[in-house]
Amino acid sequence: MEALALARMQFAFTVSFHIVFPVFSIGLASYLVVLEALWLRTGKPVYLDLFRYWMKIFAVAFAMGVVSGIVMAYEFGTNWSVFSDKAGPVIGPLMAYEVLSAFFLEAGFLGVMLFGLKRVGKGAHFVATLAVAAGTFFSAFWILSANSWMQTPQGYGVNAAGQFIPENWLAIIFNPSLPYRLAHMLLAAYLTTALVVGAVGAWHLMKDSSSRHARVMFAMAMGMVLATAPVQIVVGDQHGLNTLKYQPQKIMAMEGHYESHPDGAPLILFGLPDQSAGEVKDSIEIPKLGSLILKHDPNAPMAGLDTVPRADWPPVPIVFWSFRVMVGLGVLMLALGLFALVQRFRGKLYDSNLLNRFAIVMGPAGFVAVLAGWITTEVGRQPYAIYGLLRTSNAVGPVAAPALAASLAAFAVVYFVVFGAGLFYILRLMSHPPHAGESGVPNAPIRSAGLAPARTFAPDEEGSPG
């Protein structure tokens, strides 16, 4: 295989492992803030127990995220050294800001959050938890700012050596796609975490439907899914409109529009994109709906890839299907939230085996959707590393193919062993039900008959969701 293909495979492999841990950490850190705030406000031990339960899982996920991200710095310096040389004056400072404002904040307060409750007091400990959560947010902000600049570059100049140099830092940081991509990623993190928490709660509800801790977890998670999934759909739509404006080839690939449609484009639900033939075979379409969604006019003309040189076409089959996986899972997430709402109105939120099984199956769906979205974003940007400015083929470093193949094989073995063991440990932690911790309050079950049907997912005065 060519060095370029191996370099792309290696980065795709390592970043695919890495991305799931920060996403989970962002959502879980915010969940820990909510749990501790509820404990401080109400004094109910159930929230402290759940805080301690998920704090252990957060610590493992955070550590795995840090370790998995180190390798990518090595890859930027070797496999993608030409990219680092040309884009370093812009990307380098953004990465430095991420370390200074985000990672130091997370690492500095993580120890206090994990071990300091009895040492620093409730108030200071809550500040530490807030700081860790803020660190995860700032980390996402700076990373997405750098990546968004690669998608929609502005505020730069080019020096005599062919390097991209900053001319307007505000334009670089707050580039046109950042607001949409940041909102989309943060919502994805909250959805992903809510699905995991909901799956764990459902698992323990199936074993003991009267468990107070499982009920609180499950109710909070389903409420978050119900609140977040519709917002994510709206944000995703706005993100698509922004992409249509600045990266039209990516939208053409996502929609399977090889051909232009002067009188309104259809929405291609499914089909088999043929890159060489330039068509989607055996397609199932809804006439004019594509133009209605993208331009809010069923008769609006839509340009296709036939207006773009073939050398600038993204790999349409990959982008076409990864986008549909992401959207399909988003629809299922919304369905889960609505199903939970129906069961809440029926007074069967905790006793529905069908809902519990649905929630368990959807547990990993957030991670799959995030990976599918990342594939759509990054593969859809091809053949450019910096959209419209630097081709990926011109960004790869002078590393020989045998060396790339050897390091890729080594990474594959180490990643599957190390992170497989970490994932196994996290699943073991999740398999054990939450119980009363140092608060000393027994994990007394609540009888279902004692819970009156309510109309919200909020915890009631007994500490159980009602």
C-alpha cells in the first residue's frame, strides 16, 4: 500500500479510538456536576452515591482519553510533518491554548474531585467538580476551533515558505463552522452520556425495578434524551445549511447528488453510490424533498458533483452511508425519549421490560453516531486536509510505507489490548449496582405502589424519580 493510504488509515484508527473517550468525559463531567449540585441542594444521599459511582467510571475514561490522544501528537510530527510545517503557525497556538486553558484545568482539579471531598469541604469540592467540567468544555472548544478552521479557513495569510500564518486570530478561532460544530458535538456528548447512563439504569432495573439508585439514573437519563434529541436534530439541520454554504461538495456527497437538479433535488433515502459511474444505483427517492430541506424551496436548483472536477470529489459511498447511520441513530434516540415519556404518563417508566431493553440496546448508539459523524465530516472534506487550500496528498510526511505499516500494526495490537482491558473494567464497574457509600444510608428499595404517577422526570421528595 502507498504511504499516503497507510498514514490515513493509521490516523483514522487512532482518532477513532480517542474520540469516544473525550465525548464520554464531556457529558459525564456535566452529569457529575448535576449530581453533586442536587446532593448539596437536597441533602439526599442517593445523589452522592450516584456521584461516587459515576466518578470512578469518569476517572478511567478520562485517563484512557489522555493516553489515546498522545499518539496523535506523534503522528502529526512524523506521518503528517508537512501539514504540521505548513499549518503549524495557526494550529500550534490553538493546541497550546487547549493545553493551557483546558487540560491544566482538568488535571489540576481532577485529584481534588476524586479524593478531596472530606479534605476540602463540600463547597470547595463542588468548585473542583465545576472546574473539571469547565475544562472538558474548553478542551472541546479549542480542538473544534482548530478542526473547524481546517474545514472553513479564514483569517490567515501565506508567507514565502508556503506556510499559513495568522492575520486575524478572532477570525481564525471563531471561523464560520465553529458555532454549529461546537453545539453539535456538545449535544452529542450529552446524548451519548445519557444513553450510557440510561442503559446502566435499565440493566439494574431489570434486575430490581424497585432500586432507588437505578430509578434516579434511568429517569434523569431518559429526561436528558428527550430534551436533547430534538435540539440535536435542529442543530444538525443548521449545521447542514452552514456546510452547504462553505463546503458544497461535502453536502453533494452526503446526499448522493452526483447530478445537478435544476428543478428541485430529491431526497435519496437509500441507494448504492457508484463513484466510477457517477450515480446512485437502485435509489429510493422522495422527489424535491432534498431541495425543500436544504433550501426550504422544493423547486430550488441544487448543483451536483458533475459541476466539480473529479479530482475534487470526496469518497461518496463512505460519506453517503456514514451520514445515514448518524441520522438513523438520531431518529432512534428521539424515539427512545418519546417512548420513555409515554411510559412515564402511563406510570410504567420503571416497569416496562420493552423500554428497558430498548434503552440497553441504545447504550452504545451515541458512540456509533459520533464515529459516523466524524467520518462524515472528515472524509467529506477530502481530498483536502485544509479545505480548498492544502490537499491531503501534499500534507503527508516523508515516511516510508514499511515503517507506517509496522507502526499501524503495533498500534492495533496495543490499542486493542490496553483499551480493550480498560473497556472491560468500565463494563465491570457498570455491572455492579450503585449502593449506599460513605454516607451510611442503606440502599432501601422503594415499592412501586408507593410511587404516584407524575408528569415529569424530576426526582421527587423521596429521592426517586417521580
